[in-house]
Amino acid sequence: MLVRLSAVLLALLAGVMLLDAAALVPFWQSLPPPGVNEWFGRHAWRIDWLTAVIVVLACLAALGGVVEVWQERDRRVRIALACVAVLGIAAIGGFFHWPMSRLLATPNGVPAGRIATVLWQWSAWEWLRVLLAVAGCAAAISATRPPPASRSRPPRARGKQGPRRRRRAAPIPLPDR
């Protein structure tokens, strides 16, 4: 259950990251520097809050998924990779995006001549977050299915007499003509 939930949350997170990288960053780059500060002052907290909540929920679900499938090594490794991807997204957000968002929200937090460079860096980090979210989502989806060996039929139990031998069916007598 938690493995599936983490896959859903990572897919949602990948969508949010993709929206941010493909739509918002180009929009911000088209604004003049005072417009960037104004936009961030009004709306940045919404994006920061949304991504923070989804990242925390996805990380908790992935950690819960690791516990859920602890007995199955293959699934545990795959959901752990999803968890590492979420932690990478959180690290980029915590060390770059959220502090930079606060700076861009203040009128003179980032000098006007440096805003274009900051938005280019933002774009590069955002595409890395998209890549991590998609990879984490793929890992979580692959962890929802048990490995092929566990889906196959279990081997038949063999008793003390050794392997069973097939009996040949008696030939069917044909009627005389």
C-alpha cells in the first residue's frame, strides 16, 4: 500500500517539478527584474509550500514502503532508490530553491543584473529535480510489482521417495473393423 502511495506521490511530484521547469521558469525569465521580485513576493510561498508538502509526504511514503517490503530485497532496493531520489529533491529545494525563493521575493534581495543568472541556475537545478522525480517514480512503480521469481509457481515438494515419475496412460483399445 505504501509503495503504491509513494509511486503516486512521486508521479505528482514529477508533474509539479515539470510544470515548474517547463512553464514557470521560462515565464519568470520573460519578466523584467522588478516583475520577478513582484511575482515571487506574491506567489513563491504557494509553490514552496506545495512542493514541501509533497516532498515530505513522498519521503514518508517511500520510507514506509521500505519497511513494508523489508523481507523482499529487490523491492526494498527499488523503493529505497525512490526514497533517495526524494531526498535529493528535498536537498536541492532546501539548499537552493527555497532560500533563493525568499531572496527573490524581497525587492532588493538579488541585484537586478544577477536575476537572469539566478533564474538560469534555477532552471538547471529544476531540470535535475525533474530527472530525480521521474527516476524515483519509475523506481517506486517497479517496486509495486514483486520480482519475477516470487511470481512463479513454487516448486513441488518432494517426499522421501524422490522425484515423482509420470505414469504412462494405458493405450486406448481401438475397435475392430
